[in-house]
Amino acid sequence: MLHPIESSARSANVAVRRSTAGQAGTGTQQLDHLDDNPWHTGAACRRDEAGLFFAPSKEPTAARLAREEQAKQVCARCPVLLECREHALAQPEPYGVWGGLTAAERRVVLARRRRRESELREARRVGAGRLIAG
Ligand code: SF4
């Protein structure tokens, strides 16, 4: 999926292309999937902020940290932060700031979730064994 910064421009494009596609009788099927995830239409980030959310090549660390902090400030006032974050974790999205988290921070969250799920599975297994031995 494209980053939500594309959503405002994409929504406008879809509206225009839908109206012309309907008249021409082509193209609507190709565009239908864009409505599948409407959460990003509420995104606070906009196309002209794309430079905040993705790293240019060979970005120095201090510049990266400053840029990511600015992106996170945009995310902090975003009404779809949780939806965005969960989307980026579920895919998982490998690059950019999504839902107020950098790619490295998302990897940490995913590792914690995997560890927790593993611990829960083990606890259930041990608990079931005790019931059987009972
Ligand atoms: S949480 Fe951040 S990246 Fe996600 S839609 Fe909102 S502003 Fe954009």
C-alpha cells in the first residue's frame, strides 16, 4: 500500500478518473481496490510532507533523527494514528514513519509481540499439561 501521504492526491485522482471512466465504460474495476482501506483518507500527513516520512539516501544520523521527530509530530495529531500503525505492523511496511513509529521502532514492537505470543503459547501448553496430570 502507498503511504497515507498519497491519500489526498489519490482520492482526488480517483474521483476524476471514476467520472471519466464511467463515461468511457473502462477503468472502474482497476480503481475499486483504492476504497478498500478508507482509514487513510483521514490522514494528517499530506503529499507535500513526503520528505518527512521517508529517508533520502545517505541521510546523516542527526538529520534523520530530526526529520523523524518532525514526522512523529504530524502523526501525533493524526486521527487515524492507530489504524495507520496497525496497518504498518500487519504488512509489515519496511520503510518510513507510519503511525508515529519508525521502521526500527516497528521491528521492536513486532519482536515484543512475537515474544509475548510465544510466552502465552508456552503458558497455555504448561497449563494444559498440569490439568491432564492433575
Ligand atoms: S499516523 Fe502519521 S503516517 Fe499515519 S496517516 Fe497519520 S500522519 Fe500519516
